[in-house]
Amino acid sequence: MLKPTSLRQALAAAIPDLRDHPDHLRLTTESGRIVSTLAATLSFEAQYQLRLIVSPFTGELEEVVVPLLAWLRVNQPDLMPVNPEQPAGFSWQLATAADGTPQLTLLIPLTERALVSQQGETLHATWVPEPPEPAAVTRPVELWMKDELVSRQPSSGS
């Protein structure tokens, strides 16, 4: 899987304490599930909870959440729906561990796709990243059919 390693790198790059003390960040996967269909290939999706623990945690919540949101925007955009009425997001808890150490725990639902292809008598599985974000779309202002102008939108500057 690609996402736990990618997230670790992103957080270490954004948070000096995690860059200087990588042992303060623990990532584990739990509650995993594999989803596949009767398609022509054995490609599948892995769905799992990623438990992210920062310990000791002496900073502010936004120090971890903001770089995490930036990473999610690219790597798990379905957790950031356009419609605020759609349930999404992730859970977090700030607590004190048994040894008295302050600890931040986040549970993040992630998915990853694996493409499985057959080459001769051999199967090859490859984890693939999220598709790239679509390029900005420019709305056309005129519609032409058979070399005739059918309609024109007023320009936004008028």
C-alpha cells in the first residue's frame, strides 16, 4: 500500500517535531476490508482505518490537522465532500497514555486500489495512486452549429 508511507512523509515534511523525531509518529492499519467484483481482472480496493498516533503530543491540533487535510485533498478527496451535508471526515482524540504522555490519535478511513493484470501465466498486482485532480474547466461562451452562431453567453465583465 502507498498511502501510509506517503502520509508519513507529508507529515514529517510539514511538522518539525516529526521530522526531528520520527518515532513520535506511529501509523497502523486496522479494520481492513478487500472489495472486488467479478470483472475481467482480479483488481481490488483495500478499505481500511489508518490509526495515526502522535506521542508525545505537546502541540496544537491544527499543527497536525492542516497538513493532514492538505494530504487528504490529493490522496483521499472523498473525505472532503463539496456538499457539507455529506458525512465524511475522520475522528480524533487527545488523551493521556497510561505512562502519562499526552497523545493525539486520529482514525482516518482510507482506500487504495490495486490493479491486477495477467501477463502470460503470471499475475502482477500494482498499487495505484489516486487519479489526478481534473484540470480547471473553462465554460464556453458561444455555441456554433453548422458554422452558425446559435447562442452567446454574456461575458462576466459586462
